[in-house]
Amino acid sequence: MSASDNRIPFGLKDGRYMDVTAVDSGLACGCVCPSCHKKLQAKKGTKMAHHFSHDPSQDHEGCRSAFETAVHKMAKQILSEEGVFVVPSLSVTERKKRGQAHYTIHKQDSCK
Ligand SMILES: [Zn+2]
């Protein structure tokens, strides 16, 4: 699995960043990669969380930052349109096991 195969959470369609839940499945989604602007397909199967991936018929090997760019651009779109960006309240616990750090993320019910 190369870096360009990472699951992409948001696609770009007609100048807007779109969540995968808001578009049709497959190439019918009409989205392009927020980073390299090549075609995306919306993968809305039953085994994995829904996401976008590059159209496998197009060369996208040079695209290394699709995930990061998609999240960054969607955050900017939300801030620009809503004026606020709310994230769930989380706490992270670090445990060392055999010299390696392991992290557990706990979602909290409400923001404090
Ligand atoms: Zn790309």
C-alpha cells in the first residue's frame, strides 16, 4: 500500500469539499482529489468506513498528501462558512509497553 492509497475523507466537487456521505457511489460522485485534482471514486461498501480513493485507471502515484490536504481544506471551508469549528472532546492515555508507546483515545460525552 503506497501513501497515495490512503483513504481520502473529502472530495472536491464544483469548488466545494464534499463528505463521502453527500455524493453518489463510485466515479458518479463527480469528485476530484483535493491534492492532485485527479478523479476520485466514492467507496461506499459494507466492509470499510466510507471514503474516497483515486480512480485506479489514472496515474496518481505522485499524490502523497491527499488525506492531509483534504482534512486541511475541509477545516478551512467549515471555518470560513460557519465561523466556528467544533471537535469532539477527547482524552488520550499513553502507556509504555516493552519500550513502545501505546495510545488509547477516550471520547467524552460533552465539551467542558
Ligand atoms: Zn490525489
